[in-house]
Amino acid sequence: MSTRRAWSIAAREFRLGPRSPIFLYAVFLPIAMSFLISAVFGGLLDPEARLGIVDLGQSEVTLAAQELEGIAVDVLDDAESLRDRVETHNLDAGIVLAAEFDDRIRAGEQPDLDFYISGESLASTRIILAVTTTDLIREVAGEEPPVAVSVTPIGDEDFVPIGDRLLPIVVFYAVVIAALFLPAASLLDEREKQTLSAVLVTPTTMREVLVGKGILGVLMGVALGVFSLALNQAFGNRPLEIVLFLLVGSIMMAQLGLILGSLVKDANSLYTAIKGAGVFIALPVIFIIWPTLPQWVPRFAPTYYFLTPVYEISVNGGALADFWLEFGVACLLCLALAPVLLAVGHRAETRLAWAG
Amino acid sequence: MADSPPAIEVTEISYSYGDVLAVDGVSFEVAPGEIFGLLGPNGAGKSTTVKMLTGQIGPDSGSIRVLGMDTVSDTSKYQGRIGVCFEEKNLYTAMSGHENLRFFGRLFGIKDLDTAALLDRVDLGPRGDDRVADYSKGMRQRLMMARALINRPDVLFLDEPTDGLDPVSARTIQGLITQEAERGVAVVLTTHDMHEADTLSDRVAFINQGKILALDAPEALKLQHGQRSVRIRSLGNAGEIEETTIPLEGSGVPDSLQDTIANLEVLTIHTEEATLEDVFVAYAGRGLGA
């Protein structure tokens, strides 16, 4: 087994990738899905509220505002440039804090506060910024709110927004299309066009061909999985653990793809096989989207053992330590698939020689 | 040539596709620098024989040694020293000529392959950067030939290398085959084209129903099966065309020829040689196209 030859095969796939419609489809599908989901359910394209502050003293309001999540604070030097930026919708709103602002409000005075609102800002953004600013000033002044606000969660406390629950779809497509479909289609194409025969009469072995195409699937699966999660800002606090599951999942999918690519007769059979198996391999995704369904069912699908951990770690703050069992099963599946792949690869090689 | 150890030694090989026996106890040797023609109709077993010789399949029985190496146990090792030109134009059409050659060069472990020189050898130099999808059939075949020569092979397997090509492309490829043989390369040529086999091959083997029917130099086969005679067409007394056949066997042939030529108004004189096709029919009872 020569890693140099296997890498040459993988390198050819990567070089030719941009010329292949399937390759481009695999790259752009997760991006398109991310944009579609975020456009429909919010997320990726939701703008942060942008507040500009001109602080003529050293107000605690500025510091407190900068620590807030979900609001982008920009501190400016003078009121004129603040006005200009709000006017051009470079900022949603802006405030000018006069010198000794904090002292004056603590002394019970009511100093003037210029609050500029961009005419193009969303109504919701205006309300958020106005209420937040008022709250911050009250805090600095040491005043109690005029009312006692009682917060009561209503509905399922474990509810995960639909946008987040759709995340596995993006990851599923990224990993399955790239890691499973690309190697399968590439191997089948080489069988159909008999370029594989030309490769196999060089010192290259079928095992090296399979490894080369597997490298393509695994690297593309991991890269697109990572890219999709980054695009959806869903890496959580344990990105390396997520990458580990993406790696194991991509190896598993690449092996399944190469088995398919070795077995199927033609492109139609490949599409039919993937469509037919689609529901089965997509089971974990379906059960994540509808969490009320019995959650033991997707454990029968191999994809469960990497998709569910990726989802739980990225969205629900899980950790690798919570998913050792899933990780072990995923690794065992990879090990079990290896001899199957070698056997069907050898069969494909013989059939190819018979057919040529 | 005769003193060198054979480049290819095939001993009693057989191969079956399920219940169908495709190759049945075939044996032959090919010397370095020899062009060996493997002739036979479709389904005769010649492609299966070549697949076994190139390591694509292993024989069910018998043995094949190429360059002293066993094709089953040393497959990758000896495949590094052979070149194969398939009948099917199995090139990467999305890649250019240069890219195709560079890729296969890497598979042979050649880092700095002079692809331009190879493409020049097959008259494809100016089109080397074009995608193979834009090549004509003749250009693709010439690129296939260049690909077979990437590793300066010691043994070349050529399957119908000039099939359906224009005369210019066919001559280019035939020229390359001759050059390689002169370099000492053993060439196994599989073809339907009897004229090409006759012109290029040092020896030919007729294969039919998985067995070798005859194996010898083309000239020897033709002499064995041709009618050694001369056919003379002449103008008769009444202006009609007459044909006279003079056997070239036995004594007195020169006198007989001289007398005939002296007494007739000769229009044409032809030797009556058998073609390889005639020889094949004599052995197999059917033509190559059957």
C-alpha cells in the first residue's frame, strides 16, 4: 500500500473538483441550506442592534453597554460623527453622555440625553436599544425599577428553537453528500468510463484507489461539516470534540459511499440506492427535528452515532464525555466496514476486468 | 533476440467466466524486441489472455511470467515496467493531455515527467493544454499511446491500437510501435487488422475458442498455406485476356516461366500468396469477422 499513490489519486480529485458539477453541488448545498434556514427561521441573517456612544465623561453606562450580549457598541469621539453614522444607518441608534453624567443622575438631577434613532432601523431594534439604555442608566443611578417584574417561562423549558433543530439537516447534507456521495460517484464514474482499468494496470492497487477516494470524502466531509457549523455559528464551546465526531462520521460515510460505488451498476442505481437508504440514514435528523418521537428509534441508523453528538455538543452544551458510547460504536462501525469495503472493492475490480 | 531470456513466458494458462471457458491451455513466449501479434475473432479469448498478461485477472491455472516476475504474486512490481494501450479510450476527458500524462506519471512514481516530449512523440504537442474532451478519436488514441509509454516500459500491450483511425494517425502509432521494438521492448499486439499484423509482427498467434491454433512468423504461415504459384495474365490471339498459372514447385520452373513469358503478350504477373486471413480460415474454418 503506497500512501503516495493514494494521495495522488485524492489530489487528482481535488484538482478536478471545481470542474465537476457533483463536487460543486456538495460544496454549495450546505451553504444554500444554511442561508435558507436562517432566512426562514432567523439566525444567520439577523442583524445585531448597533448602538453608538459618545462619552464626554467616563460613564459607567458605556462600560455596562459594552458588556451586553447581542448589542454591538461603538464608542465615538464626537456627537457630529455619531449623528452622521446614525443618519446613514451605519448605526441603529446613538447616545451622547455629557461630562459628569453619572454624578448628575446619582444626585437626582435629570441631565439631557440625546438619543438618535436611525429612520431605517427596525422597530424591534429601536425598542431594544431604548429600553436597554434606560435600564443601564437606572442601574448606574442606583434606582430600583418602578415595577417588580416577575419572569415566568411558559411552555417547554427545554424547547430548542426550530432554527437550531434544523442544524443537523445542514450537517447531515454536508457530511453525507461530501463524504458518501462524492467518493461513490467518483468511483462509479471511473468504473463506467473504464479509467479505473487504466489506473489498475499501473502499480496502483484497488486498495490505494479506495483510500485515495476515501481521503477525498473524509476531508470534504469534515471541511464542509466545520464550514456549515461555522456558518450557523453553532460550534459551541467544544469545537475539537465536534470535529472529532465529524471525522469519525465522515470516515463511516466515505466507507459506505465506496461500498455503494463498488456495488451499483450505474448512476441511476446509485441515485436510487441513496434515495432508498436516505430515510434510514436521515433518521437521527428526523428525530431531532421532532423531539417528541421515541428517541431510541434513530439508534438503528449508523448516522446517529455522529450526528446526535455533534448536535448535542454544538446546541445543547454536551461534551465528548457524555458520548463515549456513541463514539465507540461509531469507531466500531468504521472498523467493521473496512473488510466489507475491501471485499466489494476486489469484486468490483474483477467485474471491471470481465466487462472491459 | 533468440539468446535473450523471454520477456513473457505463458505456460498452459486457462481462464473461465463462470461456466464459460474463455482461455484453454494457452502457451507462448515473447522475446525482448519482438512484436507478437495475437489474432482472432471477437470472443476468441485474446482479450482475456491480455487481461491475464497485464495483471487485471489471474489465470485459473497455468502461470505467466513477465520480465521474470510472476503476474499474480508480483503484480504491482511488474506493472511498473509494462505499458498498456486499451482499445477503449479510457482517458480522463475533463483533464488536458498534459494533466493525464502527469497523473499517470505520478502513479508510476515519476515526479518530473517530460510530458511535452511525450506529446511531441505522438504529434500532440500543440494540443497538450486542451481538454481531452475536445480531442478527436485519432488524437485520443495517440494520447493513449503516449500514456502507455510514460514509464519507458519493457513490455507493451496494445489492444487494437489503430482501430478506426485515419491513415496519418495509424502511421504515427505504427511508427512508434516499431521504434519501441527497436529499443528492445517486447510488444504484444492484439488486432483484427490482418494487414497491420502482417506488416508489424515478427510472429503471430491465431487464437480461436480459447486455444492457439497456429503460431509462427507471418511469412512462414503464409508459405505453409499459400499456393506457391505465379499467375500470368496475357492477351490472347483474338484479343481476349487469358490467365495462366505456373506452380513454383518442382524442377524446371525457371524454364517453364521463361517459355510462357516469351510466347505470350504478358499484361501482368502476380505471385499467388495466401493472406493471413486465408491462413486463419484454413485453421479455424471461419474468417476473423465471423
